[in-house]
Amino acid sequence: MPTLSKMTCVEDFRMLAQRRVPRMFYDYADSGSWTEGTYRSNETDLQKIKFRQRVAVNIEHRSLRSTLLGEDVAMPVAIAPTGLTGMQHADGEILGAKAAERFGIPFTLSTMSVCSIEDIAAHTSKPFWFQLYVMRDRDFIGRLIDRAKAAGCSALVVTLDLQVLGQRHKDIKNGLSTPPKPTLLNLINLATKPRWCMNMLRTPRRTFGNIVGHAKGVGDLSSLSSWTAEQFDPALNWNDLEWIKKRWGGKIILKGVMDAQDARHAVDSGADALIVSNHGGRQLDGAPSSISALPHIADAVGDQIEVLMDGGIRSGQDVLRAVALGAHGTLVGRAFLYALGAMGEEGVYRCLQLIANELDISMAFCGRTRIQDVDRSILLHPDQFD
Ligand SMILES: Cc1cc2nc3c(=O)[nH]c(=O)nc-3n(C[C@H](O)[C@H](O)[C@H](O)COP(=O)(O)O)c2cc1C
């Protein structure tokens, strides 16, 4: 029986999640679009980056403390928004938000979450970030923004890279749905996940909590799935940010920027931050890895806007690589989901501890004591993505 103290890296959580989470939801997390080339390169490109090890530097007193959009954080990491997180583990978004709050980093709730905005607000005491998908039904989007505001969310993360949907083969083959359809194959698979089933039976939260009861024309689950697929708005453009900004009135983070020219548009739009992200390799297969896009974008915008990055972060060493190449902070998607699916809230907390420890020790090996002092000079080939 695996215990928390025996979990020593993100990969341990991934392997345990694979055993504990029903296949269709594990596959939903652990997959990318089409050939999964971009999904894989997010991780492999990070691995290629080598550090300059330094010795005999006084590294006794160290700190990872930083800020993200002006908020104090224990390390420069936030939890990325992920849809259907409440299917990796019952009440998954609540558990993730609680672990993030205890650890001292921001949690981002997805539009496509199982637990609702109000659920998260009721179970936490610090503000969280809310991620917005811009859908065709602008009344609904306006109301979502108002709900995030009423819940005290401290930033709105507007995702720009889901106007159309990349295809993940496994989701189609598995017939991904929430809750899972009672097909014979699903029932056989569920029978091997008693812990997941028991937890799921105890919670009422089993569908898209932000949408059901709030969007017009969504009655049953079949209308819900067709509604969401039809709702992502291919007409979304930079002008839409005007009314979103106005309605929200708070800090805005633009997510899904992979191009220096788009990054300059993001600055012009008045956003407070952008996230260099290819959606974890789930959208444009053939796009570059996030880490290889990061230095160009960081150079293009300088310090006019906070540059964050996600995609492939599986360790503290990866966080250090991203910070060295110009990220003010990083977000973790799958590392969080694996820990949650494997061991719930305590798994997420432990995973964050592991990442922080890896980051701290690796930073020390590079001869730095403060995360703010990390820059390209800690890398052996800082220009490898030029
Ligand atoms: C299962 C899953 C669901 C996701 N759902 C969303 C979402 O609802 N909204 C969003 O902006 N990004 C979503 N993403 C993308 C993540 O926010 C993030 O960009 C990505 O996971 C980062 O890569 P990583 O998983 O390698 O850390 C999702 C990613 C995964 C793996």
C-alpha cells in the first residue's frame, strides 16, 4: 500500500493515479492532441536544458518566496486550470484549492470544473483565480464573470487558445463523458477502482458545476455535452477583451500565447500577465514546446507585463529552467492532476512540497539563494532556443 512519505517524485503520483483513476479520466489527463508530438516535446525540451553547477558559494540562507500578480506566494508556481478535475478524484477542485491555499500558491478554477465557483469560495478563505472560456452565449459569460467577482476571485485567466478543439484520440475511443456512461467496458473498469467509486458515491458533485443550472437550454447531460462543444467561440478576437475587462474590472491573465506578436497584442490589450502555453499539448499538434517559445516572448514584452509559462513542468528543476528563461512563474497541470488522482488533497500538498524541495536544492546547486536572482546565467546554453 503506497504511503505519502514513499511518494518521492511526480512520476510516483502519475503511476498511482493510473491505477486509481478510471481509465477514461486518467487518459483524458495523460494525453495530447493527434500525434502527441507537442505534448511530448513540452517535457523533452525541458530535459535538454542543462544547468551550470557552481561550488563554494555561500548558499546557506535561501528563499523561494515570490509574488504572482502582486500576491505573495511560497514559490513561483500556481495550479493550472483543468476541466473535469472533480472526475480525477471526488470533489477534486475543492481538494486542490485547499491544498494550494495551505501551501501558499494560487489555485485556478476552470470554467469546465465539476465543483462550482461558489463551492470553491465556500471551502477556502483566500482568493483563487478563475479561468474563463469565452463562449458564444455572452450573457452566460457575463454572468460567469459576475459570479467570479462575487466569489472574490483575485484574477481572471482568459484562455485564448480554445476557439476550436484539438482532437485527442483516446477521449473518442473511451467515449469520455461525465459521469461515465454505464457501458460494459466502463463498468468493468470502474469495478477495479473501488476507492474512486466510494468517494464519488459520497459526493453530489458529478457534472459541470459552473454550467448546469446557469446556462439556458442545458437540461440533461446529453444536451450539456452538445452545448459545450458548440459553445466555444471561433469568432473570439482581441476586441472582445474590451468588454470582458470592463465587466470584470480586476486583474486579467491571458492564457495560450505562443507567439511574440500575440504577446505584444496582449500588452496592448492592457492585460496584467500572459501565460506562454500550448494547452499542455492538447490543441495545435506541431506547435513548439512552451519552454522553447518562452524566451522569445519574454524578450518581446520585457517587464511591461508578467510572463508566466506552463507545459511539461514535472519537477522543481523544470520550474527553475522556466524561471531562468524569463518566466516570472509557472503553472502545473498534470503534475497536480496525478497527485490529486493518486492521493487527493494530501497528495497535492505532498507534490507541491516535492517540487519546492527540488526547486530549492537545484537553485542552491546553481549558486543562487533567492529565486529573484535566477536568470539565464544559471544555464549552460542560455541561447539554445534562439
Ligand atoms: C486534463 C486537462 C484539462 C485541462 N482543462 C483546461 C481548461 O479547462 N482550461 C484551460 O485554460 N486549460 C486547460 N488545460 C490546460 C492547462 O491549464 C495547462 O495549460 C496544461 O495542463 C499545462 O501543461 P502540463 O499539464 O504539462 O502542466 C487542461 C489540461 C489538462 C491536462
